Amino acid sequence: MKTVHTALAMAILLTSCAKTGKIEYPAAPSDSTSYEVFGMTVADPYRPLENDTAAATLAWVEAENKVTQDYLSQIPFRENLRKRLSTLNRYKKEGLPSLENDGKYYFFANDGSKNQSILYRMDSIGAEPEVFIDPNELSDDGTVALTGVYQSHDGRHTAYTISRSGSDWTEIYVLDTATGKLLPDHIEWAKFTGAAWHGDGFYYSAYPRPEAGKEYSVANEYHKVYYHKLGTPQSEDKVVFENPEQPLYFHSADVSDDESTMWVTASGQGHGNTLAFKSLDKPGKWTSLADSQDYTAAPIGVVDGKMYMFTSIDAPRNRLVCIDLARPGRENWVDIVPEDAEGGVLTNVLFSGKDKLIAVFDRDASNHAYIFPLEGGKAIREVEFPTYGTSSFSAGRSTDRVFYSFSSFVYPSAIYSYDPATGESTLYKSTEIEGFNPDDYVTEQVFYTSADGTRVPMFTVRHKDVKPDGTNPVYLYGYGGFNVTLNPGFNPNRLLWLENGGIYAQANLRGGAEYGESWHQAGTKMQKLNVFNDFIAAAEYMIDKGWTTPELLTIEGGSNGGLLVGATVNMRPDLFRVAIPRVGVMDMMRYHLFTIGWNWASDYGTSEDSPEMAKYLLDYSPLHNISNDGTPYPAIMVTTADHDDRVVPAHSFKYAAALQAANTGSQPKLIRIDSKAGHGAGKPVAKVIDEYADIYSFIFHNLGIEPATDK
């Protein structure tokens, strides 16, 4: 359990830190760059760091990593934390079985020793599985990730997508399904795509080949849909859909299971997407079903000439409609799963056999699932879950068999077989983690009041013996943006924090989708400060309720959550002891100029929109609002990676350089820059363990806690 935090213990820690001396930070490449935005002069002295391949930048990265690793190497329990995290991650993981078109069941699994999960298949449930694709064999260090698998409708061929070193760039390969033999087909420079099969080929989406040396930073424009015929080179692939008048749109194609209908969605300039379809049975024009990116329009399939579509059109909390493609006018749409009258947010719908649907709703940020009739009407029954949590279903029209997984903060994913006819769930697979008993922990949902009076939900997780006596370290996590809901989910690395007496708190901030589009919009553009105020209010709640103090409070967030951490530290540096902004959006004035940054304008607005929007962004941009008057800041460790082409590392580089140059007190301001890694998806387990070992070492050291690691 936890170390008791006394004034003496904290004094010893501070004395120990003082003996190590002031950290000497590397001088960052800089110049006198400034620019004008609607009459405002914006200084940008670290502009040279935007060139991530320049010799000066590479030398600075090397020097920064040396400073960070030298600091972390002096923490005596760092290696023991790594060992404990390795143990916590060494458990068997198995994904949902999915019945595919070749009549076999496929599933991912990891025995706990692999960097990447392996795709297996079996002839029937319970049969002996065989390896189908092992991504661990695609690289020596686990940095090639299998990102998608797409079987042709006749089951003869399987396309799969990979990413290298965490990049968003995608490559597509094709296998003979029966034999597993790799075919010569190979697609490069694809992005944000799968493979939609039609006949003897598939549709995919790609950008023009980027300029050498700028693959991970140049703005991505002119996303096109191509058709690739098996056995031909990529150079012969045909463009089947493009919109040269809209270079910033993403285009994604899909095909119905019966190959009668193709549809293309376009997104990138709003929080939703447009949708157009055409018949593949006979020549014809594209027909628009949704022409505004302010709404979601996502088909789940076509049955007998009728499209079933998940949409937010005329339903801010989403609904499922049925559209007769022969009469596609909106006046003819029929509600199948209507918008929830009780305030729940519809998040997913799947076919289940020939006559049923499975609909998943969020209620107060936790999943609830129901069985609905295919023809529409009231729910037949609810799928009963044991506690707050997150679910995932495997079902389809070709089978009445349903599997679902369920997980929560201290419960790793368990898989159940479900009978839609009776409502009975039967445990199929479960997981245990060495030295960890979930029954020792308590999960609660609380509601607190933000600055403007808004009621905000938050989950808290703690050991059952932890009491509100003001001595507990709290790890507060948030995101607050882009319609993302933070549901209760499992992370084995979080268990290290909990078993050392820490409290984990997850705030469901505005900007997410917890309560539908109004909740999302309340945290966007010139209402973005609501998100930061919600996060600050969450910290204040934990202090006011006696769980912790500012000296024991850590905040963390990634990507948009990294922005959240950077902004709230600038606003309330007194409220936190440690801050971990990960792969964050830190330069709000220029974010839209890199890779797909322009895609975030629907949430953020841009500095080019108006004088008011530019000033609003400048007033909270983490990079531009770092104090320089001696105000003490918390200990901060920024994290990023060299292959992050989602939020380019220049954000973190410039922010860290500015932090280190500013007068913000004596607490460390470090940056950890990973190599052969990206924004986070597909990262090998070994790299994840190394990163968390460093993060927790930094946190515990700066909180004055010596963690127990001998579980």
C-alpha cells in the first residue's frame, strides 16, 4: 500500500532534489521569427524546431533525450517499476471471435510475451486455432503494426493493412485466404483507409506520394479513392472518386456485402461526414444522402435494396434509419432505432442474424446494450452488464451467434457468448492478472460542478482501504474533444498506480460525446475554455472532498488531452504537483499547417478564421502562455515521438523549449522523445512498458513516494 506522506518526508525529498543541482537544458535552435495575425504580432522563436529533419533539430533531440534519461536513471526504483509493469502486462489477451466469409472464426490473441497480438483462425468455436497473420514477424522490434484485416465477400482473398513505426501512413498487402500465401499486390502511401472488396479487386484511399524528407510533416491534401485489380501494379490503379475542389476532404469507400451498392463518405471540414451512393449492378450516377459534414451518416449495411444508416441528422444523440435506395429522399426515411427518449447517446448498431439488431448506448459515459427487432419498434431486452464499463460485440447477418466483450477499470476484458433469443450470457473467456485482485478496488461515479454551474461526471477508482484523509496521490486524466467519450476501460499499466494507494480519476469533460452533440459543441471553438474549467473543477473536487492536496495531484492527457494539460497548467500552476502532456497540440496558432491538423478546425477554429477566433486561440495556446515571472510550475515531462505524423513533434519540441527557457521555478521540465514510434496506435508492448516506467518514475519521484514493486 501507499507510503505515508509527512512534512518530514517531503522535506527530505526536496533536500535530495536540491543536492542534484539545477538541470542544464540544451539550447534549442531559435531565431527571431515573428508573424502577424489580424494585427497581432506573434513571436515564434523556436520555429527552426518545426524542421524535424534538420541537423540542428536532430542534435537538440539527442541532447534533450540525454538530459531526460540522465534524470530518470538516478531514480532508484525505476528498474523495479519496469519489472512490475512487465508482470502486469504479461497476461493472456484474447479478442472477440468473428465469423468471416470463408466460414472460419478469426480472433486476435497475445500470450503476454508478444509486442503485437497475433491473428488466429479456427474452423469452429472450440476448435484448434492456427496462426493466420503474425505481425511480430514483420519487424525485429515490433514496430510494424497490423492495423486492419479485410476479407473478400467470397472469402478467397484477405487484404491487410500495416503501419510502420506508429505512422498514419498505411501499406496494403493481399493473401490467398485458404493457403495464407502472400500475393504480389502491394499498395503504398495509403492513409485513413481499409480495403473494400468488389469483384476481383478492392477500393482504397490514398494521397499523392509525399516529397522525400517531408513524409511525416507536410500537409496532406487531395485524398482520392482508387480501385486496385488483383495481379496488377499500383501504378495502374484507377481513381474512382475525388473532389479536386476540396483538397482537405478525407474520402472513404465501402461496399455492401452483396456487392450491389458502393458508398463514399467525405469528412475533414466538420464533425460529421457527407454520404453518396451508387449502384454497382448497373451504370449510374452518385446519389447524395447527406450533404453536410455537420452530421454523421454511417451505413451499417444494405439489405434487399434498403440501407440501414447510423446518423445524427435530426437526432443530436443519434438514431438508426432505414432508407429505400429506390426512394432515398429524407421524407421516406424510417426510424428503426430512434433517438433515445431518456437522454442516452446511441454509439453503435450491428446486425444480429436475419431479424435483429444490437444497439449500444452511452448513459452517463457507460455502455448499455439492447436487442431491437430489424423492422423497428421497442427494444426486446437489455444485455445485462455487471458494472460501469465498455462493451464490444461480434455479430452479423450470417449467424445468430453473438459474442461480446466487457471491461472496466479494474476488470480486463472478458468475453461472453450471448443468446439474443433468451438474453442469456455465458462466459467464454476470462483473464486474470498475476498479483492483482480486482475485488480489492472500488469504482465510483461522482458528479461535480464546473465554473459555469454545469454538472460534469467523473469516475474514480481506488483501493477499498483508501480514505479521504488528504494523503492520497491522485492521477487525473481527461480529454474533452472531438466527440470522444471516455468510457470505463482497462489499462494494465494503471494497476501500478492503484496498488500503490493512488486514486485514478477520469473526468468526462465537455467537448466529448457523453451527452450528445450539445455536450460536444459546448467544448469547441470559442467555448473551449469550458473544457479547461471542467478539468480544473475536477481537481478542485478531489481536493475539496479530502481525497488529496495539490502537492499530491498529477494530471495527464494525450493529443487533444495534451493540449488540455498544457493549457490548465498555465491557468492554474498552483493546483498540480506533476503534469504529463503527451503528444499534445501545443501551438494553437499554426496547428492547421501540418499533416492533417486542418482536420481539427471544426473543434478548434483556426487563427485564420477571424480576429476574435485568433485572439481566443492565442489567449489559451499552451506554447504562448507559459509564465515567465517566476510563478512556480509543477514538474512537467512532455512526451512525443519521431514518427508522429498526427500531432507532429514540433508541437512538443517548441513547447518544451519554451518551458525550459522560462522562469517557472525549480521543478524539472523534461521532454521524452521516443524513436520509431508515432501517435500511439500500434506501439509495441515493450515500448509501452518503457514509456510507462519512465512516466511513473517521474511522477512518484516528484510526489515524494517510493512505490512498492514486490507484488
